Amino acid sequence: MRVAIAEDELHTRTEIRQLLLRFASENGVSFEITEFADGDSITDNYQSDYDLILMDIEMPFVDGMTAAEEIRKVDQEVTIIFITNAPQYAIKGYKVGALDYILKPLSYYAFSESIRRAISKIRARRMDDFYITIPVKGGARRIGINSICYVEVIDHDLFYHVGNEVIETRGTIREVESELTPHHFFKCNKGCLINLAKVTGYNKNDVTVGQHVLPVSRSRKKPLQEAIHVYLDGVT
């Protein structure tokens, strides 16, 4: 499992590495660990190379929350856990889809519980890593279902929003709904199907999926809230 540590204090980076190695030894897992000394170093030319990022919130150049926002622009899949001595910042982690936060000073028990949850989520995501093939101009595209943020229909065209890319094809939202609903997708209005795994926030009128704010129809508001809670209960 590929893990990145973003922490400006060398002694804390060393401590996190040692805790990871202890967890690996006790639980029969393997970690490939990369260390970064600040938020700007992990976001610079970021590639989706990691399964898990352990990130300090308070760093002097680019703080962890800002770094996470930048990472989420290109990588909706990586699991993020914040490490902080200021719990008041942790609530903001919901906006960037953080799984958890660990308070300093670090204790092995709290650390191991968070890592255990992260591994369960990552393994579940891998097991659910299905693909669909859609026709596009000049051929076809194979898309990982977990990489889809949402699908919308405009006139008779379907638009798959996958990361920063929009893939256009022909079809109906009903056809897509029957294919994707078993994979935690939800129809938030008559022309839009969202991936519940990508939801980073919602209110009575809108739902935020990745970086996109989408309208929720009146009849779908309560079912959407229920669907989000059911999904979250299933991954935690």
C-alpha cells in the first residue's frame, strides 16, 4: 500500500513512519512510504500515486487543508487522514473528503484504529473497482466506475464527468441509472446521476460532488440524505 506522509517536523515524520512500520509488522501488511516536508512539496506536480496520505494541517508554507484541496482537484480516490494538534480545524476536513483526523501527541492506539479504517476503505474500493465501456466519437472509452463524479444528460447527449475530464456520448439517463445505481450512484434530479463516494457536502437545495455544486430536486432531497447516510454507514 502506497502511503505519503506530509509533515514539516522531521521528528514527527519519523514517528509516523515508525508507527506505520509497527502496524505493518503486527497486522501483516506492507507500506511503501514517501515523505514530504511541506504541503507544497506533495502538491507540486502531484500524480495519483498514493492510496493513503497522512497530512499535518499546520505547515508553514502550504497548510494541509490547502494541499488537500489541490490534491482533490486531480485525485478524488486517495484516502486522506489529517494529523493535528488543533481539533477545531478537523471539521473542515469534510470539505475535502478526509476520512479521519489524529490528534497530537500521537498514540499508537488512536493511530492504529485510523489506519485500520483507512485500509478497510481502500480495500473495499479496490474490490468495487468495476469498469464500463461507452461509445465515443471514433471508438470507445473504458472508464473506472469509481472515477466518475457524476453523469448528466443535456438534450440527448450524456456527459460523464471523470476527474477534470468530461466525456460525451449518446444515450439516456435511464440507461445509465440502471447500470450505475448498484455502484452507489444516486439520481439527484431528473437529468443528473451522482457518485455518492464523491459527495463532499450537501444542504437542502444542493449537493457538492467533488468540486461541482449540483441542484437537488424537491422530491429527491430526503431520499438523497438517506442514501448518503446509508452509504457512509457502509464504508465506516
